[in-house]
Amino acid sequence: MKGALSLQVLTGILNSMIALATPFLYAAIGETFAQSAGVVNLGVDGIMLLAGFGAFFVALTTGNLWLGLLAAFLVGVAMGLVMSLISVSLKAEQGVSGIGLYMFGLGMSSLLFKVLVGTVKTIRGFPPVSIPFLSSIPFAGPILFHNSVIVYGAFLLVPLAWVVLEKTSLGLKIKAVGQNPAAADSLGISVVGVRYLAVCLGAGLAGIAGASLSISLLNLFQDNLTSGQGFIAVALVYFGGWSPFGVLAGSLLFSVVNSIQLWMQVLGVDLPASVAVMLPYVLTILALMLSSNRARQPAALNKPFDRSEN
Amino acid sequence: MNSRRIVIAFAMIATLVLGAAAAPFRIAVIMPSATTDMAFSQSMWSALLAVQKEMGGESALQIKYTDNMYNVPDAAAAIRDYASQGFDIVIAHGSQYGSSVQDVAPDFPNTTFAWGTDVNTFGMPNVYAYTAAAEQGGYVNGVLAALLSRSKKIGVTGPIEVGDAKTYIDGFVQGVQSVDKSISISKTWTGSFSDVALMTAAAKTQIANGADILTGSSQSVVGSIGAAKDKGGVLWFGTQADQASLATKLVVASQVYDWTSMLREIIAQHRAGVLGGKVYTLTLDNGGLKVAFNPGYALPASAKQAADAAIKGISNGSIAVQP
Amino acid sequence: MSSSERSAVKAETRGPVFDWAKLVLNGALPLAGVVMALAVAGVFLALLGANPLTAYAALVAGSLGSTFGLTQTLVKATPLLLVGLGICIAFRANVINIGAEGQIILGALAGAAVPLSMPTLPGWFLIPLACAAGFAAGALWGFVPGILKARMRVNEILSTIMMNAIAQQLMNFLLQGPMMDPENVRQGTFLAQSARIPTQAWLPRLVPRTLLHAGLILAVVLAVVVYIFLWRTTVGYEIRAVGLNPQASSYAGIDVPFNVALSLTLAGGFAGLAGVVEVIGVQHRLMEGLTSGYGFTGIVAALLGGLHPLGLIPAAVFFGDLLVGADKMQRAVQVPSSLVTAILGMIVLFVSGAGIWARTWAARRLAVGRRGAEARR
């Protein structure tokens, strides 16, 4: 295992970690908003797929990446509206409606890809942008400060989301609606309205997560591009205790273990590949077991709100 | 009297001839992934479309398909359904469909069933089996890779070490080692056929470790090609389908599964009344496997010669590649 | 919990079987949802150049139009029913089990390992043993998230999602190596599948020349057993009580964490049973993709069945019917199967939006809570 701890390997691990963590950050922070307001959206993977295709297709045909990003956000919001309608207004069982949304997104993205594009094509996505001065810092500079704007956005989203949730009145409303909708209702907060907003915002961010794959990190679209990453993102919300910084920790942990296991394979560590691939999942569970922080979930999570029942 | 009989006879023959010419040959195909996967399913799909074009289009060859069929009992229903609709040939393009073919084929003795990749026809007269000796093209790619690598490090980014993903790589390794045993080959397996993000990360890891040549298989390998393109200067060798379109300057060669000659033969045999009973193996020798050199990459003449020699050696049996 | 509260729980949750009006409503609303979804889907079909009427005719005829179609519906209904029963039990304890995909895999692995490792033993020994092993392995895979939730408050959605992936890699590992068919190794094909299960360990076929197997009977019998378990035993009562009102149950001395873990364990067991039944009943060997998404479609079936084990029987048949018909539709009008997936997704969305279960469920919970509160005054 020569060179195992060399600078080259360390750099490689951190680079991969950042690339792998980016879609998780967008999707999981989005889901954090939705769940903080009391709605579980299991359809995140489907949103990532359909919005990711939307971004790719718009970027492919117009040549404009920002238009593609906007398209992804709008597709996400549209799917969020569907989810809100069905889960908030029609009070559906959220786990099930989420699965339906996932199946719809998966099928629709594959269908549109087949009909509108037809074969795998690559595009020139968001290029890496160096931040002056910071990117010249030895070792850390090129890793942290030479990435695409989409990657920067994902990491900047973390403190931004924290501020919104903890320090703004919108955030307080979202959390109130998720903790005690009856009380929030009696205070004049529109429970339905806030939930719609949170779910659509979360879905829009999931859309950007999809775009981060198709027009920034991978620069292509393919059938089932996300391969279940949306579900991991939902799991990371629980890991993170409904806090954006917790989600950051979870995303980084999961991604760094994934990077490490790939390096272990490359360097020829004598471990069966299947076991190596298992490591991020096992370690995530272990980490949560060992962590003493156990945030309570939003009390009204997964419970539709009915004014007449209070 | 005589002239009337002649007219009737003429009319009958005309109807027969026109009817026979008008009735298209019908093939149904079932595949486990999408036709756009740029790998296993797409290879069969493009071969069918090519044969259809050769024969004269939809009026000559009608093709019906079902893709993304990874559920075995559903596949059994699909195979049975297409057979009962009177299709001449039903292709079950996936190794998981074996038991379904075995179940359904006896009920439709006039239908040809072709399935793969496997080598078992169950002793049934209307079943063909087919497979691809992926290790052969792998060997040729390996020879080229060894000659072209400057860093003497080669990376393999694969999905799961099974089936032709495994045999291709095994052949590749043999090819590399036949040229230069000192070259180090690192393998990563992502554990999934569809996880492009993880495959991209695997490729980037290989590149960061110093590999200047990458290869691998499965539909997610488009991620590896993307990573090679990103870095620039990293070359790619592909399999199952011609992947040159994804990175026109970096793809050196791809092993292409060309099912067209097998399809032509099966169609001709069916018309002649032979419905099965043979195992087809795509090899370099019979043209089922082709090494498609990317015209966009300037391959040095010496390397091309070595590759051609390898192809010739495998074809005439002087080089034995173990799957 | 006072005796009046106990009888309130009993009365309120006897289930729709004894309430015919609610039963009809529960059946009619999902159907309305399906029809609405198909109407919207018809637009997509037309856009792709397919005739919606031809398509829907195939959808209906596909499952009902032939003996084979009918048996296919039942073949699909079997794992839906088994997985759904587990989901049902978990839901009754207010736990959502999305780990069924992994539990199915574990059940299939253990269940297949039994006859593969003892190929000379008779069927009457191998089949029950395989089923027991499958149930146990799936139960283990449900127990782990269950105990993690009960003892360490690790959220079960996180742990089950992780364990689904771990199970998938475990299967990859076994099929690449120790469990790969030696024939495939010898022939050099190295396919990711196990050797064929010895024929005496196959579940007997119920209708010749079809895939319908005895697993259906097992599933239906178990549905009745689960009903009896949930409504006629103390343990079942406690599980339901925990789901309806964990605080009140705790005050009444019911061990809430234990029941949560138990419900997940049982849910895993049933999913594991679905896995082994698919292997020894239909596929006859272990191979990739054996779960066929039943871990998720089972959840949908459970909800269509009103989360009641007896309601699950018609729901699983209905949903199986839908799946078989959808495939037939794809073949008939030649639309890509991804459209079929999207249509099924729309159906799930519309049907879940019919929302009656969430409302009655929430109403029951609140009614029990209120009655409890009143009784305590």
C-alpha cells in the first residue's frame, strides 16, 4: 500500500469528496426545509432525475447553462407543487405519494431522454472557477477554491439555509408549522401555505441537485442517472438532525468514506470490492449510533393537518 | 377453358408471391435495460435496426421491443405474449431470461427463440443461445493500451466483477501483460451498473493515481469517459458499443458487439425451416466482435500493427485468451 | 389505559371488514384515482402517437384476457401480499418500513442457500426450512433498524435506506464468488447468478404451464394469520396501541420501544419470506434484480388495502393486475416501458391523493385520544 497517505492521495480523496457531496447537499438541505415544515418527500430522486434531464436538455439545445439551471429549478418547483397538492391539500400518506412522485420522475426522465435526445451525449457544463488569492493557498487552495459555481453554491447553501431556518421569520414559521401546526394555525400562520412553500423550495433545490449532476459534475444525462442518490439524501436529513450543518456533516462523511473506499481499491488494498462499496453505508449508521446528539424530529412530521380536528 | 385455368393459376401464384413479399418478417426483442444504455441493450438494438434497414425497412422486417425488463416473471409473460402473437423470432436479450425461455419455447414449436448471453439451448430444436467472447477484444485493447501508456499505469473502472464485465477485463489484463508485465493495472468496481457519479469518482481516482489509460464496461462508464475528457490526455478503451462519439479525441478503440451477422443467419435459417439448436459465440474470427478504431485518434502505425497481429493471432488460434 | 379506553381502542380499530359502507368507499375511491390517472396518462400516450383507447383495452385485457394473464396477476400478487403484510404490521405501530428491498434480498439469499447447500434432501424438508430461513434472515434485517430505533433512537428511515444498499452489496459479493453457479464458472460466462435450485425444493405449480405456485396459498393463509395476530392476540393489540397512542400505551405499561422493534422485525420477516418464495416459486435461482421493486410496490399495495391484512388480499390482486396489464399495454402499443413507469407513478399519486385512509386514520387516532382523555376525567 505504498503512498497510501501521500499528499497526492489526500488531495484526491478531498476532491472526490467535494464532487460527491454536492448533489447530496442541495437535495438534503431542500428536504430539510420540507421536513422541518412537517412533510416527508420521498420523491427527491425522481425530482433530481426529471429536473436533471430538464437542465441537460435546455443546456444542450440553447447552449445556455444558466437557463438550464433555471429550468431544473422550475421543474423541481412544479413537482413540488404536485407533491404539496397531494400530500398537504389532499392529505395523502406521504411515504406513498413520495414513492409515486419518484416513479413518475424516473419514468418521465427516461422517456423524455429517449424521445428527445435518443443517445448519450456530453455537453460542456459549468467550468471550474478559481477564486483569486484563496485558490493559491498551498494544498487546500486548489481543492476547495477551484470548483464550479454549482459546487460553491452547494456549500454556501449550508450557512444560508441555517440562517433562514434559525434567524428569519420564515424559518420560524416553517418550524412552527412542523412542530405544532395547531398552535401555528391559531396564531394566524397559514399551515397549508407554509408547507407548500417549504415543499416547493425543497423540491426546487432537489432540482438543482439533479442539474449539478447533469450540467456540472457529470456533464451528461443517462437513464437513471442518480441511481438512488435521492434516497440517500433523504436519509442524510435524519442523520443531520434537521439542521443544515448536520446535513453537511452527513454528506461529507458519506462522500469521504466513498472516496476512501475507491482509493483503497485503486491502491490494491486486499478487500473485496463489494465490502469496500458497503463502507459508506455501514459507517453512516455507526456514526449516528455513536453520536450523542439526537435531535427530536419535527413533532408533526408525516402528519397531515386538518383544522377541523382541533 | 384452358385460358380460364391459366388465369386462375396465374392469380394464385401472383397472390402467393405478392403475399409472401408483403408479409414482413417479425422479430420481437426483450431487453433488461434501456435501448439508450450505450452498452449491452443498445448493441442488440442497433444491430436489429441495421438489419431492418438492410432488408428494406419496416415493411420487410417488423420489430417490436420491450426494454427495462429486469423482472423475470414479467419477462416470461412478455416472451410468451410475443410468441403467441405469431412473431417469427423472439429474442430474450439477457442472461436472466434463461428459465423463461426454457419454459415457453416448447409451447411454440414454430417460433425461434434466441437468448443470451449464455451457452445453453436446453436441447430444444427451436432455441438458439448466444454469447460474446468479450475477452478477445479485451486482449486487443490491452495490447494497444500497454503500447500507448506513458505512465505505465492503467486503470479499470468496472461495475461488478461478473459476466462479460469480468471476462472483458480478464482479457484486457492478459493483453497488457503480453506486451509489458511491469505495467500496473488498478481495478475499481463500483457495485452498480447505473451509478454514473460513483463511476466518475472512480475514474478520477484512477487518474489522480497516475493512470493515463482507462477502460471499463457498463452503461455507467460514460462517467469514466467524461472524467478522462475533463482531465485531458487520458485515453479510453471501450467495449460492447462504439464509444468514440463521447470523446472523439480520447477514445482509441472500442470492442463492438456486432450481432448483425448472427441475426442474418438466424433469419435465413428460420426461413429455411431451421429454428434453433445452435450456440453462437461472437468472436474476432467470425466478425461478431469488431475492434473499432476511432478515426479521430491518431494511432501510431506500430501500435496498429501490433493490434492487427493480435487480432490475427486470436482469430487463427495461435493466441489463446482465457475468459 | 382504563378498561373503557381499551374497549375504545378495540372497537375503533376492528377494521373496515365489519363496516360495509366504509368498505365500498375504500374500494371506490382508489378506483376513481386510477381512472383519473389513466385519463391524464392518455394525453401522454396520444403525444407519443399511441391510441389511448387501444392502450387501455390492452391494459384491461392483458390481465383478464387469458388464463396465463390471470395467473400472472396472482403470481405478482403473491410477493405484493407478503411484503404488504409486513408493511401493514409496521404501519400499525406507526413505523414506516422502507427497508423491504433489503429484507427481500436477505430472505432470498438465506432461503436459496438452504436447498443449494443440501441438494439431496427431500422437498418436504427443504421447502419449510427454506421458508423459515428466509423469514429469519429478513427478520434479522428488520431487527437491526428496529433495535437501533428502540435503544439508540436511530431513525428507521435512515437505517433502512442504508441497509438496503448493504444488502445489495452483500448479494453482489455472494453472487460474484461463493454462490456463483459452478457451471457458469466452468463455461467461462461468470454470470451473476447462483446454481439452479434443486427441483424438489421448488414450490409446486398450481396451474400447469403457468408460473402460478403454492406461494399464493401461503400468502393468503398468512394474511388471515396476521389478522388474527393483530386483532386477537395481546401482542398484536399492543402493537396497535403503540401505533395509535404511544404515550397512553406507555402509561399503561406497554413497552413501546420493544413493540416498535418487534413490528420492524416482523415486517422484515414477511419481506424475507417474499424473497424466498420468489426464488423457490418463480425464478428458481438467485439472480440480480430479484426484488423487482416489490419493496416499494408492496408499500403501495398495503395502503390500497387500507393497512388491513384482509383488505390487502384484494388490493394485492388489483395492483398485480395493474402491473400485468401495464406490461401488456406496453407491448401492444409499443410505447417505451419508461412511460409505463411514469403512468404507474401517476396512478400511485392520484390514488394516494384520494386520501381517505389518512383522514380516517387521523380521525381514529384523535377519537381514541379524545375518548381516552374523556375517560380519564
